[in-house]
Amino acid sequence: MTGAAGASAADGIALRLEGVRKSFGKLEVLRGIDLTVGDHEVVCLIGASGSGKSTLLRCINLLEPVDGGRIFVHGEEITARGVDVNRIRRRIGIVFQSFNLFPHMTVLRNITLAPVKALGLSRAEAEARALALLERFGLADKRDEYPDRLSGGQQQRVAIVRALAMEPDIMLLDEVTSALDPELVAEVLNVIRELAAAGMTMVIATHEMAFARDIADRVCFLDGGVILEEGPPERIFTEPREERTRRFLQRIIEAGRL
């Protein structure tokens, strides 16, 4: 590809969004999103419920078709006509707040299913990959359990491991702690911290402001379907430039969440 938008993977840009728009009926949820994420960068999306964070992640993963604009992953336009959506999704892992594990499958089967079906790995290869990940994240003893025998935190860690088993280029995390009891949040956040330390490129929608401040290379404040402000976490959280950002963070502080 040529031109700035189609720059090669060698430019260090993992993900680029240009003017992305998305509507549901008459409701315009994303109103022209421009965003660039570098290789190994962690970008946290913050903002009130309904600001477009989850929809943005679903558009990046092509779970929702965009109505306008373009998305590039390592220089390839994934929103172009004729793109193999399944091939793209293999490169972009996504984890939701509801764990979406298959209840009738063991932990090991949940994790190995996609690598066998989508990547063509042998059962033995997929299981070796899965077991290494389970060991890494303290879940090796849960390999033969069914999801309903796990805590919410364990289920969410399994969901993250399942996404990692596809060896994605980019991980998208959508409010992955919001369905958890407070005492289970830390174990999931620790997994994400380890991924960040290991250099995983991530875009994270989160209500956990202290976590975003701690882990993000950059924070983007979404408001009304646009990125109203972005910058290093220290600046966004201590010296926001936009009045809407200041009001949002003041409510967070008053609620004792920052």
C-alpha cells in the first residue's frame, strides 16, 4: 500500500482509524473517530456509558460494519471491500465483560476450539499452547473444569487466555472487570498488566480509572461518539484541557473511583 493511511507495518503502527462512523438507526454512536495505536502500545478508552467505547471496539474487530471511514491493521485496510473478515478476526482478539465461554465445554476445550478450527492446529499443538497459557496465568489446575465451576474472575481469565491462544496481533478488552465482584477485579487486572509488560498491543475500554492511569501509555476520553481529548494518563487525569473531561473526572473522583 502507499500513502500515509496505507503505511506499511514497518512504520510501527499497529492500528489506524480514520473518520470511523457508526449508527444504529437514527442514533449516531460514532461520529468520526480518528485513532492511531503503535505496536506494543496500551490505549485506554474512558468515558460515560453510551459514549461509544464498546461500539468502537466491536467495529475494530469487524463485529459491527462501519458506516463510514476506514480501519487499518498493520497497513492493511480491513474495512475494504472483499476483505476476509474471519482472517482479520484471527489477528484481533476481543474479550467482553460477559465471559462468553461455552458452558458445555471444559476450560481446555474452550481454549483449544478456535486454534484447531480456525488456525488448523493439531489437537496436541492447541493443547500445548493452551496449557502453557493456563500455567502462565495460574489456571493450570482448572483445565478440566466447566465454566460454572469457576469464579467470575477465573472465567474472565479463561476468556482472556482463549483470546491469547489465537496469538493475536492486537487485543481488545471491553469493560472486562465490570461484571465481577470487587474482590475478583484485581486478579483480572493483574493478567492485563502482565500482557502489557510483555508488549501486547491493547485497546482497553474501562471504568477502572486508577487502572487506566497505571497501565495506559495513552488515555482517550470519548464523549458523544468522538474522541474529545487524548494524551498521557498523567496529563488527562490531572490537567484535562476539555471542560467535559473535567466534569467526567470530577464525578469519578466524587464516587471514590480515582
